[in-house]
Amino acid sequence: MQNEKSLSIIIFNNLKELISAKNAAHDSMFKFHWKKMWPFSLLWPQVDFIRIERFMGTLCEQCEDQIKFLNGNKNKAAKEEIPFLDSVPAYLEALSVTCQKLAIVANYRQALLEKKEKKNAFKFNDMLKAYQEATASLTRAGAFVQVAWGDLKAKQSSKQG
């Protein structure tokens, strides 16, 4: 019987938090908002690229910690949880790579603000392409996690019903 403290539920909730944090940083950097337009940009602080870069580093560490936690506790999991748990490490690794690529973009944008680097459209485009490829890999790995999670939920509901 599945209880609220099962490893799969803990891991799934942790994944939701990690991806939510990454998405918040992505939105902060790339989404359109009226506060980013002049003259409003003079009144409200803009994107803090240094903070995003540090935060992405923290998320990478959290991904590594989740993989260690998963590997350390996998033997305590129920048999039907194993396929889901096996799909998670690839997803966490893809999330870590995505966070690293986003941190690189944030670092470049901060360097432009500080005038440490000249604007180079080709370089920035390459960074964005690398981030886009990492995001696509994350999406593909996420599809496997979603399918495994759906299968786990279906097995659990058939046992209960």
C-alpha cells in the first residue's frame, strides 16, 4: 500500500520544486513584462543576473543531492516504484545541464551590464542555442518521468480499486 511518505512521492514533489525554481529564473530573464520597459525600468529593479547565476549553481547542487538521496534510498522503495525511480536520474542530470546553460547566459548578460564584455550577437546566439538544446533534452527526459509516474499511479489505483 502506498503511503504519503513513499520515496516516489517525495522525489516527485522535489522534482516539482526544482523545475518550478528553474522556470522562475527563466521567466525572470526571458519573459516580457511591462516593468522591463522604459520608463518603468527606471523605477523597478531589473533582472538580477548575479543572483540567477548563483541560484542556478544551487539548483545544480540540489540535483546532485537528489540523485544521491535517490540512490541511497532506492532499496527501500516498493517494487512498483522502481521504473519511476529509474527514470529520475537522467531527468535530474538534464535539469542540471539546463541550469548550467542558463547560468552562462546570466553571466554574459551581467558582463554586458558591467561593460566587462562587448556585445557579440553571434556569441549570445550560441549561448541561447545551447540553452535551447539543453531545455529540449530536459523536456525529452521529463516525458519519460511523466510516463513512469503515470504508470505508477495507474498501478496504485488498480490495487486500491
